[in-house]
Amino acid sequence: MNQERHVIKGMTWAGFASLSWGISGTVLQLISQNLAIPGPWMFSVRTTVTGLVLLLICAILYRGAIFNVFKDKRSCLSVITYGLFGLAANLTTFYYSIQKGNASTATILQYLSPLFIVLGGVVFYRHRPLRSDIIAFLIALVGVFLCITKGDVTHLAVPLSSLLWGLGAGITAAFYVVLPRRAAASNPPLVVLGWGTIIAGIFFNLMHPFWVDVPHLTTTLVSSVATVIVFGTILPFGMLLYASRLAPSDVISIMDALQPIMTTILSVIFFHLDITLMEVVGIVLVLIAIYVLQNGRRKGLDQEI
């Protein structure tokens, strides 16, 4: 009974983390579209502030151990590639997908990252796909098709550029998961996230320093950026770490489905997103596809063991 309470508590915290990311994605639409904030400046500010806050928290929790990530060459390479090709690339593709289209579609496309991870294993490592992988891929394909066409095959419901950036967000989200594994195997995940964010921040600031061409700072802009920093990284990751101590990872992963649902609901409320029945069906199919994929993979691992 006590174990069951822990699992439910873990699922609750994981759910709050997903809802937090959903809120962040919606606010990003406000920043990128309504406030028309240039992406390069936003990337530099977000990663710099977030990275510094995360490393400060890590220094309090782990003290000098936060530098252990750089003592091993493979771990060091892992965190650097994670910062550049995972974090920086994902922040860029997700932002522009929202800017060119809407937060709901961008989140759904990014949510496909587990499929891209499996696809990468099949293409680059010759891993044999499970039957559930193929089923999940076909279901997701139909779901995405309905989301981007609203069931009308004659036109796209979102600009092609938004679709391409969104697919890029899904691919880079897969990098976001895979690349830090070696570093996270011997270091606290929060430390890996902190250094990865700082590395991404250095990269963005080399491209566009955050103190150059600063937009007019209004209360709305400052509060929106703060919301993205807190609800898009610091708060949800902390809740997810806590949830992982209470519930199994496969149970926690189910709660990821709340993120696209939350983003879609908020987009309808605040941005008057015109969503059709076909889009709802498409979103549901994508959620089902990821569940089929993860469930099939879990059962496959159990059989191997």
C-alpha cells in the first residue's frame, strides 16, 4: 500500500512537470509571435540565466563534485555534444516551429522524439525493430497527418516551414535524450543539465550576445521570459527528478502525454486556436502511438531479462 502511494505521488509530480512544460510552450508562442522577440536574443538570455541558476543550485547540493563531469573524456564529450546538438539545437527548432505555426503543433511534433530514437537505432545501428515499433510508427504517421491537414489532404493546416522546424524539434529532442546518457551515468542529472545549458548559452552568446540589440523590456516580456526559464526548465526538471525516486520510469513516461494536451488547451483558450475534430483525433493517435512504442519496448526488455 505504501509503495502504491509512492507510485501515485511520483506520477502526480511527473504530471505537474509535463503541465509545466505545456505552460512554457504556450508562453513561447506569446514571446515569438505576439511580442515578436528575435530568436537569437531569446536563446542567449534563456540559456545564460537558466544555466547560471542551475549551476548555483548544483553547487549548493553537490559542491565541488559539479566539476567531475569534465574529469572523464567521454563524459566531457557527452555533455558538450548534449549542450550543442541536444539543448541548443532543440531550443532553436522548437522556437521557430512555434513562431512559424503554433505551440500545439510544435509540441505534438516534438513529442515524436521516442520514434526518432528507435528509427535512429534501426538506420544507424541496424537494430531490428519490434512489431510494436512498426505499429506505433504507422499510428503516429496517421496522427501527424490529421494534425497538420485537419483531415483535408489538399492543404496543410500549418505552414511547411513550421512543419519542418517541428520535425527538427522531434529529432533534436531525441538527441536531447540520447547524448547526455554517458555523462549522466556517473554524474547527477541536474549537474549535466546545468553544464549543458551553460555550454548552449556560450554558443548562443557567441552568435548573438544577450546584451546586444536588447528588445524593449516591458513587464510582459520580462515575466514571460521568467516563466519560460522557471516553468520550461528549472521547475519541471526538479519535479521529474523527484518523481523518478518514487515511481518507475515507464510509469513516469506515461505522464508526458499531459504536455501536448496542456499546450493545446492553453492555445485554444489564450490564442483562440481553431481546433477541429480531426486534429483532436490526430493528437490522440500520436499519444497512443508513443504509448504503444514505450510499452512494447518495456515488454521487449522484460523478455530479454
